[in-house]
Amino acid sequence: MLADLEELVRCESFSADHAAVARSAEVVGALGSRLLGARPETMVIDGVTHLRWAFGTPRVLLVGHHDTVWPMGSIKSHPWSVADGIARGPGVLDMKAGLVQMFHAVASLPSPDGVGILVNGDEEVGSATSRQLVEESVRGCAAALVLEASGDDRGALKTARKGTSRYEVVVHGRAAHAGLEPQKGINAAIEAAHQVLSIAGLGTTMEAAGGADSVLGPATVTPTLLSAGSARNTVPALARVSVDVRVPTSAAQERIDALMRGLTPREPGSRLEVLGGSQRPPMEPESSAELFALASRLALELGHEPLRGIAVGGASDGNHTAAAGCPTLDGLGAVGGGAHADSEYVDIGQMVPRTHLLAQLIMRTRRKGDD
């Protein structure tokens, strides 16, 4: 498993580099073919390469991704290494170790019949080209098991996830010379400042209206990237504000969408465009409850420590499988920490136990699909 993990980590797969993602798909596909005895269906959508295996009629869908957030060349500054039971390297936790565990779990089954596998190439950037594949692949399945990393360094499973929305507010003003006739301009930067304050208050508005959730917490609305202007001596004619939204429920997602689209300009003569919208629906706790209970029983049967479940603010393709109506359990991949950060690592000692747990979970849920 470590040799397979090293091969995947050394093949960099930055989401924005489609050629690198294509090379990664070849390596992942070859690994899966060797372990499973079957070649994947390879799909390239808008330049992004995805892989899918189907054994018979899938009743359990295993979901993963092979792209990472790490820019090309990161393997030089963050080289693959194994020391003191820890593996490091770009994407080692999120989620190349999860892919290794997934393939080895399926390979350990008496037969892979009834298992579907989808490994996409754009999860880290929102699964724009693969969302339809996810929804199509999970149709008719009794369970979706997501191989994202565990929820913390002690191996917690992810039983709920907030949904995400992304917006860009484009502010249109009018340019003018900042020294000679600034009064003739309409300052898009000032208007953007008004909008940043309004947007930042939307989360508070939702919480005051009863928009908090006991498990996932309140909705959050966060202005992130800001830009304005074209020159130091010119009244800005254009400004942009990016907005990150995390929601506990579909109702909250719809309400915030209405509030974002209802933003109004303050500076006379300025104009707003609100672009974007819902990206991933929330994965609410009900979608994972039965699968988590099953996984907990299996963990005890295997002699593992009792499982814990946690709700997280980040989204994954599990949001899509849950929204499609399929029971979904997430965080079944590697145990470690520091995802997306310089400290990213995998606890090697947990790889085999997690693989055994996944194999048992596949067999139980696959049988349930036959009931």
C-alpha cells in the first residue's frame, strides 16, 4: 500500500493543470486495473479526466478524487517521505491515501460484483464537470461511501457537511481622473466597501432569523477576494467581491441566495451584478445516520476503537450523493492531518485497519442493496 501511495503522490495532479490531471488519471487507472483486474471507463469533460469502474449492477458507490490543491512543483518543496509511522507529500491525505485504501479494500473482497467506483478530477474546485457523473453513478445505489480523509487526526467519520455557494459581486462605476475631476467619477471601490459590509452581515441576519442548526452551526457568509480599479490616479470604474457561503440546510441556502440577489447599490449611479450561486447542497445528518451506526458496529467487531462522527464545514462529493437521496457516509479515507497545508500527513498505522473497515462496510451495504 505504501508503494502504491508513493506512486500516486509522486504523480502531481494540481486541479488547474488539466494535463497533469490527465497524467494522474493514467497512474490511478493503472493502479485500479492492477488491483481490480478491470480497466476503468475514462471520461474527459471540458478537459478534466475522470475514471469510473462498474462491477455488475452497482449497489454501493465508492467516491473519490485524484486532483489536489498543490501547485505543480510542490513535490520538490514537500517531497514524499516516510518516517516514524508518518507519510508526507502533496495530496497524501487529501486524498491519495484514500484512493489506495479504496482499491485495496475492493481487491480484498471475494468478488467486486455490485460495486461502483467513481474517481473524479475536479473535486477540489467544486466538481463542476463531474457533478452529473456523481449523480448518475449513485442512481439506484443503496449507499455511497466517500473516501475523503477522516474528520480529525483520531479518525472521526464525517456524518454531516455544510452546503456551499460561491458568488461574485461585480460593481460597475464610472472612471474619472482622480486629481482633475474626481467628482465626475462613480467610485466602484467605495460601492464595493458598502457591499462588503452588507454581505458580511447576512450571516448574522440568518442567525437572528433562526437560521442556526444544532449540529452544523449557523450559516456563514464571508467576503473573500476583493479587487478594484485600473490605475492609481483613476477613480475605479469596476470592482469585484468574491463571497464564500456555507449553509446547514437547503432552506438556508435558498434564503441566502435571495438575500445576495437582493443587494442594492448605495452610491448614486453605481450598478451591481451578482454572479454565481449554489455549488453543493448540504449533507444533512439524516443521510448518514444508518450507515454510521452500521460502521460503528463493524468497527467494534473488528476490534477497533469506537468510531466518532463529526459535522464539518467543508463540502465534498458526498454532498451531491446525499442530495440525490442516497444514504452517504464520508471521511472513510486516511487518518492524518494538515490537509491543504505544509503539515499534511497520513498516519500509516491506520491505513490497513481503515481498509478492513471499508471492505466490511462494502459487503454489508452491498447485501442490503439486494434486500
